[in-house]
Amino acid sequence: MPDPVPGRRAPVLAVCCLSVLLVSLDVTILNVALPSMQRSLNSSVSGLQWTLDAYTIALASLLTLAGATADRVGRRRVFQLGLVLFTGGSALCSLAPTTGWLVVFRMVQAVGGSMLTPVAMAILVNTFTAPRERARAIGVWGAVVGLSMAAGPVLGGVLVESAGWRSVFWLNVPIGLAALTLAALFVPESRAPVARRADPVGQLLVIALLGTLTYAIIEAPGEGWTAPPVLSCLIVAAGTLAAFVPYENRRAEPLIEPRLFRSAPFSGATATAVLAFGSLGGFLFANTLYLQRVVGLSALGAGLHLLPMAVLSLVCPPLSGRIVESRGPRIALLLAGAGIAASGVLAVAATRSAHPSDILLDVTYALFGLGFGFVNAPITYTAVSGMPRAQAGVAAAVAATSRQVGSSLGIAVIGSAVASGAWPSAWWIITGCGAAILALGTISTGRWATATAERVAARLKPSPPRATADTAG
């Protein structure tokens, strides 16, 4: 695809940033609205979990498929379809009469969202071909993600207090329409020179695995782990996982390349993404309910209390990126794990009372924001570092999927602890996630880990074409 003229690059960057703003803001802004939604729709805690997890499960399941489809049929076409589905799904969510319908409409949102983030990144990479310009564009993209983290809780509180919980979905409609208009006017069409083959069986296995596992975790506290539906889902999840790995190993172009996991840095990055985003999903879910249901704050008050976390999540990523660039990923990973683990320990102490110390809460939230702010850059770096260029996109897609899987599992696991009233258990789970990130940061960044990545890269590197009689002479 020829580069767009310079005057068209800024609008392309704007539309890509609007798309990531839609997807990122929807996560943080919705958490603050959960208690109002619960009262309005007479929902259970598990119902609230499903309004979040239905979105993240569908998103995680379809990210790789959406990216491959866009490479094949056209990135602008898929991107525009994603904007239509996400915007329309948001409008439907604002009209949902029951929790069940809200969950269905959230899945419509997720189908659209899966077409936005990976496709927008591909559009950016194809538009900004000079390395320095591309780095600046990706930096702006990352800043928008941080901005959504910082603005989401407060903006959600303002909207819920002034116009009700349905207004958090109204906000997506004008942003989506603006992005759709800009995409039609300025985004050029592009396709991959060689598109990956579809893997429908692998796709169905991933959906079955994530859906059944999440259902079991969310519903087990109410129904019991030995209840037939829960037990059946656990059996299906185990069987699906057992079938998925050998099936993908046999495919020439698998949905997820199993050999990537023989690289210790890649496996460490994947596990870190699950742990970090599981902590984030569970932390936001538990704290918005705690601040509003236990402490008795308004939605805006809860959003303002979470502001230290959001601000550190905005400030720390650029610093983390510079540390990773100059010193490697280990220091950033250790800071991330320490911050998340310390926030969990402090949360145990801070939430023993219905009238917690504001200073202790602020320090707790700041530590979590610091830890989470340092984790994204080393995840991306270790996932793709040392991989052949042909596999870098697949590795990045797996890392992105791992983030969504972690978010859905974190909401399911920590939300189940909240549903049973075991608040300390929720914070100790977050502490454990931070401690695991600390351990992974040490194990997956040493010489042994680097050697495993080099061996995997050598095995995945395409073999040079054999010389023929015509070329040998």
C-alpha cells in the first residue's frame, strides 16, 4: 500500500486513536456504573460479572480471527464494520431492559471491538512506514490508552450521577460515528501480501474453552463446584484444552502457534499478561463495589478515589518503555510485580473497616497504578523480542489475547470472592498475582530464558529456498 500523503496521516492517526479510546474507555467507565446497574436491573453479583466477562471473552476469542480476516479482505472494510457493530451495540446496551439482554448486547459490542484494536494497529503500521514516525504514532496511541484509564473512573462517575448508568453507553455513539466518518474519508484500504489461512476449528475450541471455564468460575460460588452445570463446564473446558494443543500442532498455520510457548520469555510474557490484567479486572470490579456498597460513596466519589491509580497508570508507561529500551524488561517487571503485590497487602489492611483511611486507600490505589503502569511495555517487548518477523505479529496477537483472557478470569475469580463476601480473599488473590509477576520477571529474563527464545526463533525461521538448476548456474 503506498503511503498516504502527509496531510492524510494525521486524520488516520486520529481515527485509530478514537477506536482505541472507544474500547479502552468502555472498560474503566463501566466499572463505576456497576452498582447503579445492579439496582436498576435487579441484578446479582454474577450478573454484573457476566456484563463484563461476556465482553472480554468474546473479545479475546475473536482478536486473532479479526486480524487475519482484515489482512485477507481489507483492513479498512473490517475496521468500518467493527465501528458499526461497536457503536450499534453501545446504543443497544443503553436500551437493555434486563441483565440478560445487556449481556447479549455487550457481546455485540465485543464482536465490533475485536475488529478495532488489532486492525487499527495494522493500519497505523502501514500508514507510518518511517521508524521514527511510527514510534511517535504508537506513542500517541499508547497515551490515549493511558488517558482512558485516567479519565474513565471520573467521567463514569459524572455521567452516572448526572444522567444514570445508561449514559456511559451513550458516550460511545458520537465517538463511534465520528470515527466512522473519518475512516470513510481518510483511511486507505490495505491488505497483507500473504494472508494467514482461517482456522475455524481452532477458533471454536478457544471460544468453548474460555466460555465454559468462565461460567464454572462465576457460577460455582452460588451453585457449588459439584453442581451438574458447573462440573459439566469444567469437564468440557479440560477436554477442549486437551484437544486444542495437538490439533494446533498439526496445522501448518495454526490459530495459536504452540511452539512459541517453548520460549521462556514468550511464555513469561503471556502468563504475566494474564496475571496483570486479571489483577486489573478484579481490582476495578472489587473496588468499585466496595467503595459504593460498603463505604457508601457515590459513583463520582468512587471514581475520584480511584484517580491515583488512573494517574499512575498514565504516567508510568512512558518511563517503563524507556527502562525496557535501555535496561531490558527485568527491572520494569520487578517494579510491576512489587507494586501490584504491595497494593493487595495494603488493601487487606485498608478495607477491614467500613470507614477506611482515605490516605491508606490513596496509597493502595497509587501502588496498583504504579505496578500496572510498568507492566505493559515489558509484556510487549518480551513477547516479540527475538522472534522472526513473520511470527512477530502472531506473538503480539497472542499477547493481546492473553490480556483479555486475564481480564475475564480476574473478574470471574475475584468477583466470585466478592459475591461470597470474602473481601480479604479478593485482595490476597491480587497479592498473589503480583508475587507471581515478580517471580516470572526474574525467571523469564535471564540467560537461560534468552537461550530458549533463540532456539525457538531458529526453529520458526523460514528455510531459504533451495537452489534449482536455473538459479544455481
